[in-house]
Amino acid sequence: MLDDLKLPPGVAGRVGHHVAGLPVRAHHHVELEVNLVVRGSATYLLGERRYRLEPGALTWLFPAQDHVLVDQSADHELWWAVFSPDLVGRVATEPAPLLDDDPAGSFSRRIPIGMARRLRVLCQEIHPAEDHVVANTGLAYLLALSWQAFQDSDDVVTGTDVHPAVRAAAQLLQTDPRAGDLPRLARTVGLSPGHLSRLFKSQTGIPLHRYRNQQRLHRFQLAYGNGEHTTALSAALSAGFGSYAQFYRVFRAETGHALIPGRPAGER
């Protein structure tokens, strides 16, 4: 799914901080993205391959590539940055994979601890910047320094091929609230329910039923927000839950706390 990141006019990108919690759905965007894992671990589905990312992993995500986190350790933490096509065009030089929408090869490498710390500090400095000149200057430097760190490393993070049926099942669970029934999902992707369940767990690191519930929770968050425009019941049913009781059990199990009316769904 192509996302509009809604960058403010005149701003050439954005820096963000992600900690373990509810996963994001599969998406891609016209902006180039880089991720730096600073703590814990996570499993990424990137196209037809799966990557296990640990501290020091620097990963580039290109505009034509769908990507989604499918599993995270409890202490997982990463910094991410996106860069507008105009900024990439100014900073990158020919020939450079950064100018490609979907270059061939692996673009995840482990970088030295000192460089990872340097990039993390730079992200922390850019993240709150409100002045556009400061933000854009920092983003340009972050892009150049991250690419240099990537090129200087030969410690490649290798990916594992994902079975087409697993990828298809993940996409259906991400996009269709009605796709949670295992027998019907298995028929759609051409496997038996038991085979699909085992294969999904072995290739993604997360049980299929938990991944399904996490995707439902993400849809619930989008629909519910802080509860000003819809009820929790309505948002839960539209997200794919069969009842409010089912939603409540899953929400409590995944987040560790109850839903508090008037607050965003992911906030304690």
C-alpha cells in the first residue's frame, strides 16, 4: 500500500523513533527510508525475503518495496528516517542504488558500534527540529553519513526466502479484516490449514493467529483514535474482531493494559 507521509511543505524528510509495541502494516512510500536498530531484535518481511535485524543493523528501504515488521522482541528499539526524492537526488551521485526504486541486492548491513551511536545521536538531534533549514541540513547529512556507513561495512545481513503462500497470507491479513478464518485463508493461498500455520510460524517467527490479531489491533487503532469519532465496539468490529470481548482479550494480551476511553488506543 502506497502511503502519503504528509511531509510539511519545504521539509525534505522526517526522523522517527520506534519502540516495541503494535506493528505497522505493510506499506511503501515515494520517500527513501533507512532504519537503524539500536536495541533488541525484529523480523522484517521485505518483498519475498525475511530479515532478522539486531543492534547495529542499518537497513535501506526503497520506494517500490513493501515492508513490514512482523515480530519484535520486548526491548526492540530503532530509529528511522525518510528522505524526499528531491533530497536524495541532491545528495546521491550517479551511479548510486539510492536513486533506484527497487535495486537488486541486499541493503542491510551491520555497522560498528561507534558509527551506530553517532547516527543515533544525529537522529535524536534532528527529530525535534522545528526550523526547516536546520531539519533539512541535518537530514542531508544523515543521508550521506548513513550511506557512507553502509558502504564501509562488509557485514551483510542475509535474508531468507519466504514461501509465496506465507507472503500472500501476510498480505491478506494486513489488508482484509475478513481474512482471519484459517481454513478459508489456507484455501486462498493453496495450502492446508495445518501446513500454512506451521510454515507461517517457522518463516516469520510469529504464530499466524498472533499476527492476525496484531493486524486487527492496528486497524482498530486507526479507526478508534482517541474515541472522539467512533465507539470502541464499532472500531473493533470494523477491524475484524468478532466481538468486543474478543477484542478486549487480545488488546490486553498485546499491550499489557486496558483501553482507556479518551486516550489514543496505543497509549498507557
